[in-house]
Amino acid sequence: MKMKIIVVSMFAVSAIASQLAYATNGDEMMAVGSQSTALGGTGVANFMGAESVWANPAMLGKSKGSEVTGGVNLFTPKVTNTGMPGAGGVAQDSKASTNYIPDISYSSRISDSLSYGVAVAGIAGMGVDYEGAPATHIYAKSALSILRVLPTIAYNAQNYGLGFSPIFQSGSLRLSFSNQGADPNPTGKFDSSTGFGFSLGGYFNPTSVMTIAASYQTEIAAKYGTQISSAGNYFGLCQSGPGCTGNSPFADDLNQPAQIKAGLAYSLTENFTVTADYKLIQWGSAKGYKDFDWQDQTVVAIGAKYTANDFWLGLGYNNANNPIGTLPAAGATPSMYRNAAINVFNNMFFPAVVTNTYTLGGGYNISKAIAVEASAVMTPQVTTAVDASGIMNFAYQAPGTYLNTTTHSQQAYSVSLRYKF
């Protein structure tokens, strides 16, 4: 009966998460679960329970007994954009400012050396909504959301462990916009894509108080109908026909990138643990993102956790460089027009530019079987101004420098329940 309830719960989560997911490191969630989030997104070498598979499948080898944990993350980004370059528009607020992201993870022991689990969560996404903006703006709406399902098997010996997770991914994308003209997606339809990959990892305990670990996740293919190419065509990225600039169109692939992770967890005392993670997210080689000039992203995260008999407290810091490049776009040539279009697409529709995140959280054991956990995240505002001159110079023969400016900040709050049995 317990297993049946868990399976039904996971299907319910997948039904919700397939519509909602937003992000911090690029368009990837910084972490899944209140505990990893509270510790700055660390977890490659730090066992946190069933949700550990999201950071490193090998860490499931440190589990004891069976447990299910799940929660919801209230994510509240604040994004503004100035709209069409040169139009004199005032920055508008994106209405895509409240999102609920669920997750649920289950794990259990098979034997002294084998554990298994399955986890479901919304793990990536981004989106803005400028519908209803004034005529000086672009009526734009974008929404990318990605759900993953991770079944996991983990092996553990006395001082090391290995883990493997096949990955099923389901994503959806909508791009809809106009500037007092025809919308390339007037019905606001979503296109979906499914893909497969895997993650694998290992850990080693050189001493009883130290764990070092690493994991790798493959690139996962995704193609969303004609969402991206249709949007690019509306922007003039086509080789012949009315309004075309002679540029080749955008492709519709948007693969989620491979990731390389390494981590360290060290117990300074029986009650105090520090964690540190390094992550390389390979946007620069991921099909689709590399066409939009995204660069590989380095993420460094640290966390500290104090544990008492019935509660824990944690805090952390996460730093990630802005993965979105800015192309030179001055001049009245087709190539400069294309560069300007890419700059605007990135800056307006997919402003994944935040860099520094501060986190805190805690948990309390209601009983031996049930614990409640929570976390809070604050990401300070970042402002990015990109060169959009090529659009104005080429399309309107108006010499000069024209910028498109975005501001982006984030706050998030999560609550989780953990049940051991």
C-alpha cells in the first residue's frame, strides 16, 4: 500500500511539474529539496536522503531503511526589460513572477550493499510574460519547463560507493510575441519533447569524517516543434520572402547540457558539517544553446550545517558566471542583424543571467518518522544591456547604438516533508 501511494504521488507531481519549472544556474535548478537548497545547492558529496540522487546517484548508497521526501518550491523571479531598441520604451515588468515547483523522491534498501530509488521533479526552465505591454515594447511570452524522472541503483562498500540513474526527460516550450503585427504563435500553443540520458557517480571516504565525490550527467536531446524557427522567421531570420534578411533560420533543437560535478563534505565536529561543490554546465556544446552563443558555466557552491538532536540549521552561497554571451551587433549587414537578434532573444526571452545566490534553511523532527524542512533563497538583482544596433541599423537604416536592457532578481521558498519507514 505504501508503494502504491508513493507511485500515485509521483504521477501527480509529474502532472504538475510538466507545466512549471524555473531556474537559477542558467535554466537549471540550483538544487532539488529544501536541504540541498539551504546549503547553497551542494550535495555531490553530502548525503541528504532520497533526494540526494539529483546531485549524485552514488550518495543513495549512504541511505538506511526506506524514506520518501517531497515538497514544493515557491519561486518568485522579478524581471524587467526595455523592449524594442530605439523605441524609447520604459522598462516593463514580466508578469511571470509566481511559480510553484514540486518534487518527490523515494529510496529503500535492497541489501547491506544495494539501494534503489526513484525521484520526480521539475528541474529546469525559464520564462517571461510581457503581454499587455505598451506599443513601444514587444508583446512577448516565453515558457520553457522541464520535468525529469530518475530511477536509481546504488552500490556501497565500507568506504566507497557507486550509483547510476537513467534519466527520462519531458519538456515543453512556448514562444509567442508581436510588435503590433502578426504573432508567430497566435494561439499560444506549447510544443513538447521527450529525451533520455543518464547520470553516474561515485564517492569515497578517505576518513570517517570526510567524503569526496564526483558525478557526470549526459546531454539530453530536445526539439520543440517549430517554436524557435517560427519565432526567428518572424524576426526576419529567413533567406527569402517578405521581411527576410537573408539569414538562415534558427533551428528548433534545445538540448539540456551535460554536467560534470565534484564535491567535498567534511564534519568538523559531530554536529557541524561543511560542504563544497564544483559544477561545470556545458551550455557551450549543447545543441541549440551553442547557436545562441551560450558559454560553459562554472558553478561554485558552499554550505554549512549544524545538527542537534531534533533539528538542523544550514546556510550557503552559490556563485555561477553568466553563461550568455553578447555578440558584436553594430552595422547594417545581415550578419550584424542576426547577432542583434540573438542578443535580444537571449536578453528578453531567456534572461538566465543571475550570478550570486544566498541561502538558509532548517529542519525539525516532529517524530522519529516525520521531519519538516524549509529553505529560503535570495538572488540579488543583475542588470544586462546587450547591443541590438544591428536590428535598427539594418532594418531602419538608422545609424547609432541601440541597447536592450534586462534586470533580473530571484527569491524562492521551499517546504518539504520527510517520512522514514
